[in-house]
Amino acid sequence: MEGRPAVDDAALGRASLAVLDANWTGVSTVPAPGVYPHQWSLDSAFVAIGLARHDAARAGQELLSLLAGQWRTGMIPHIVFHHAGGYFPGPSMWRSAEAPDAPLGTHTSGLTQPPLHAYAVWRVWRQAADRDLAARFVRLAWPSLVAQHKYLETRDAGGAGLAAIVHPWESGMDDSPAWDEPLAASQAGRCGDGYHDRYFRLAVLCRDHGYASSYYRDEHPFAVEDPLFNGIWLLSCDAMARLASEVVGADPEPFLEAAARIRAALLDRLWDGAFYARDVRAGRLVPVCTIGGFGPMLDPGLPRHVVEALTSLLESASFMGAAGYPVPSCDIRAQEFDRGQYWRGPSWISTNWLLAQAAAAHGLDRLSEILVASTLRLVRQGGFRECFDPFDGTGRGCRDFSWSAALTLDLLG
Ligand code: 9WN
């Protein structure tokens, strides 16, 4: 739809579906043609959310094909390779076939991504027209989701109840300034090479230590408690509790307890007037405000005064107040802010969508409406781009980006 802005909601909805159809491979949806030719975990969760109301069967297939790549540890890998080639680092770097816990016959990466899957399954359950199909799907996905949630507990490198990411790729916000300090301090960041070399070296360290949680807990040089990753985990714990009682007939209590534990740890470990990422190895917060700091707002149980402080920060000149096309992925006033560089400044449909959910969860209807309207304005004017300049709305990165299309569909209602 580049250069031909959709004039009304119906046309925009059709354009979104057309992108998702074009990016569907028959088993899953690629994030973008050419650039990301495999299945990404976080992207699949967003795609399923967008399709839930329109094609629940395909939303279910999307998630089940991702779950086919799940490891015996419960880890859902951040990439499932459905064919060889086309992306670096590919199967020859990750060597999942040599890892004892990886699935047989499927090549995957060895890292994970934010655990939005239980929430995505919940959305399919809530919105699918075919109730029998939806219930069957939930029951099929349930054991994998339980295993995933157990696995996340093994990632508690800080010992306080939060999951630590062991590589920036696990955050879904690759080059966020929140990782600069912990990466520079790590073995992988010591040489003066560029960003990709450092990321590659850190991934090789994970591989060479068998992707083992015990290594991550005790030795791996990069261990960071990220407020967005953990806010999404909390959201999914709530979704697990609802799926347990409404569909599966399981006890919701352990999931509610997990949500309460994560909430307490977020406040205890990452809150200092705003939420920051914690460098577990250095034992301190990384002092830069990014979009990730709003992740805990996804929790409807977050204390009122914290919600109010976050809302003021979001509406200030650091984020929405100074951006024509919110929400920038980094504090505009931070030294690290870069309007053209992926997670160092541009606005993203995914984080806007998460913030719109968060605002609605706290009854902040006006904020939610502004977020929805400004997000739709971005795609109407710039197309389904990967991200956007926060000042003039220029599209950046890939075109026909699946999660931008999927979440547009959801925002159109
Ligand atoms: C590495 C696929 C992924 C998204 C991430 C985004 C980017 C990959 C990359 O693309 O990461 O996983 O090659 O930069 O940061 O959020 O899932 O769309």
C-alpha cells in the first residue's frame, strides 16, 4: 500500500489481511518477506492476536507451528527455521541439532523472546467465532504453555523472581540503549567491533555452554532483568490463570501467585521513579528510560501511584509530548536517542499496541484512544513498515511487516 494510503478502515483492514496472506508460508507467517524469511516467536504471537477475530484457525496454526519448535526444557525459541538459508545467523551457527534438549528434526535458534504466547492464546480463545475449535486449540497448546512458564523460572539469574534475558535478541528490542552498558561490560563486548560482531559473539557463548540455564544463572556475562520481558510474562501469567479456570479445568492459583511474585519483584528490583532494566552482573539499574520501561503497565494490578508516574512520563516531552508520531522507543532527551535507528528512537506498532492495551487496562481511555489513533495514522501514511520516525512519521526498515499489519487489524476492531 506504499504511496496509496488506504482511505477508510475497511480498505486498511483489507490491506492488512493482504500483507498477512502474502507473508503466510502455509505453516506460519514470516515477519517480512526477504529480510526475515523464517518464523519468529514474538512476531507469531502478534500475528495470532491480529488474526484471532478474522481467521482463528490460522491464528491457531501459527502458534502451534511455533510450539513445534519448543525445546524439552520448555523454552520456546526465538526463531524456528522452516528451511535452510536466507538469514544470518542461521542453523549452522545455532547448531540446535547438537543440543540435547532441542526438538528432533526442527532447526531453531537457542534463545527465547518475550513470552506473549499465553496471552495470544487467550485472545484467540476470547475472539474465535468457532468455540469448539477454540477450545480444542487451547487444550492442544496448554501443556506447551505450562512448560514455557516453568522454563522461565529457571531464568532467575538475579534470584528475586524475575526472568533475566541472556542476549539483547531475547528482548525483542535488539539495539535498545538499555543493553549498551551490560554488553560493553561483558566479555563479548570488550573488543571494539560493531554491534553485529558483539551480538554474534554473545550468541556463540550461549551455544558453547549448551544453552544451559545453570550457565546463564552462574556465569554468562550478560544477564539483564528487562521490565518489558517481565511485564509480558506477568500478562501471560494472568492469561494462564483465566485459561486454566475457563477452558482447561486446571487450578489457576499457581499462575495468580506467579503474577503477584513478578509484580512484587518488578517494583522491588526495577522501580526507581520509572522502570529501568537491571544489569544483574553489575548489580545496578541501567540509567536510561526506554519504551521497555512501560512494560509493567500491562499489569492491571500495578499500584495506582506507579501507574500515575508512568503516565506522566509517557505524556512528557521525553516520549509522547515531543513526538509527532508517538511513541518513541527511547527517551527523546537521552543522549542515546537516535530517531532513525530501530530501537534507539523510532516508534513501533507493537509497543504502541502494548501501551494501548496497558492504558485500557487501567481505565485510561483517553490515552488509549490517542495511542490507537496515532498508530493508525502511522500506517495510513507510511504503510506497514517495521518502524517509523517519531517526528515526521517516515517509515523505516522493512516494508509489509507482518506484526504492523496484524496489530492494525486488531486496532481496527
Ligand atoms: C533478531 C523479527 C525480529 C523481531 C525483533 C526485532 C528484529 C532480529 C534482527 O526482528 O530482531 O531476532 O535480525 O534484528 O528486533 O523484535 O522479532 O521481526
